[in-house]
Amino acid sequence: MNKTCTLGIDVGGTNIKSACVYADGMLDNKQKVPSPGNLKGFLETIDEICRQVDMDSVEAVAMSLPGKVDSEKGIVYFGGSLKYLHTFNFKTYFKETYGKRCTIINDGKAAALCELWLGNLQGVKDGIAIILGTGVGGGVIIDGKLHQGNTFQAGELSFITKNPFDPNKNNIIGYELSAVDFIARCGEMLRMQKPYDGEKVFEAINRKNNPALNALFSAYITRLLNLIVNLQAILNMEKVLIGGGISAQPIVLEELKRQYAELRTLSPVFGTIFEPLVIDTCAFKNNSNILGAVYASMH
């Protein structure tokens, strides 16, 4: 292809995915490589990705990253599981190395922007995407635009706490709603050799013949619903999307909608004062962070 594109790069704790993305959202030259364990290896990997594409046709680089991401300065802080990215300036690196403009954005916010551009938040004025993974990421859409907050941390749902003076990890949403931890607890209950096997865990959940497992799943969804209705009280959004690997399991949305309908029947507050929320899953899975990062670059 001769037309120009944006090089989208999604940096995760396990893999780095990349693709050339065109203005209509089409992807070309997709790559996936393991995430290195140090900054030197990381930069070598980024350089190899760039060597695999025609950089003359690349107008800009757009990156999705874990951690606290200052989109204005192009600097990452903490970097999630990739601690070596702390304080790295991507804007400066791509400008000096390739002469390219670079924009960066937090991975949860990138997922929300992808849905706003091409997915299930299209045309939504006020909404939120909740991304369930190791922790709980998110992206808040207000007046049809991503709300980043004063220090680019709006939507960092993992840090919602029941008691700010209690350091116990069970006290924060990021642990309480960790999909990875939930799968592990289910796997241990089922005495699986590989407790992190989500497919096998949900095969057991879908059979609905294990009362203890059913109760664990129901309680997880109740905690998720509690987060959603509290966010509704603050944001008054019209639509909420659930993302992350766990959202691919139909029973997750099914049970969440069932409990929400029950809540609206039983609660005089959420059944009468608040308008019913539209609850859905994210339309995009594997490429959402790349597409969202590119959308941020385009705007």
C-alpha cells in the first residue's frame, strides 16, 4: 500500500503487538513479539518492529501502555508490570530516532477510545469501558470525548478503595475484581493442575452444577455490579462496556444483566431514580488498544 498510515504499538506485560493502521481503521502488517525484561531489550524490540515496516509511509507512532501515562509530555510512570519504562520519554525517543511524532495513552483508555471510534460506544455521549484483567482499567467518555483527568489518571478504577487507611490488597477494587485472581481462585477450588486456565474454569461455571463455584462466580459479578452502580451515581453515564479476556464468556454479561434487572426491581433508588443503564461488552478484543491509541493520535 502506498497511502500513509499510523504505526500502532500495544505494549503489554506479556506481548507487544503492532500494526500499520489506516484512517478507516484497517490494519496491515500485524506483528506480535514477547515483551522483554529490560529497557535495552525493549528498545531493541521497538527498533525491530520499525524495521519491519516502511517508515517512510508512517506519519506518526501511536502507543498504548500500562501505568500512569502522561499523554501531553509523552512520558510513562511506573509502567505496570514493565517497571523499567518508568520516566521513559517516548515522544523524545521517536522524534530523535525516527523523526516521527509519537502519542502515548494508557491501555484502558485506549480500549475505550477504540469503542468510541469503531465499537459499542459509537454515538454515546456519556459512557465508560471497564477492562477486567490483572487489575481494573477503564476509560471514561464525557460529552463524547475521553476524560483523562488532571494528571491523566481518570478511569484508573483499580485504586478505588473501601478504606484508604487499610493497606490490605483485599481492600482495593483492582484486587477484588481482578479477573486473573478470580480465575485462579476458581481453578484452585476445582483442584485444576493449571488454576489460571480460564477456558476450563468457565466450562465448569457454564455447567452450573457446582454450588460453591456458582456462588463464587455470582459474588464476583455482584462486586462488578456494585462498581457499575457507584460509577453511575458519579458519572450518570448511559452505557457501560465490559472488556478484557473474561468478557468473551457470554455468561459474564448474562449474569451481570440478570443481577442488574433484579437490582432495579428490588431497589427504590436504582429502580426509580436512575434511568436503566445499557450494559454490553466491548466489540473489539485483540486489536482494541492499537486502534484506540491510533484514534488518540488522529485527534
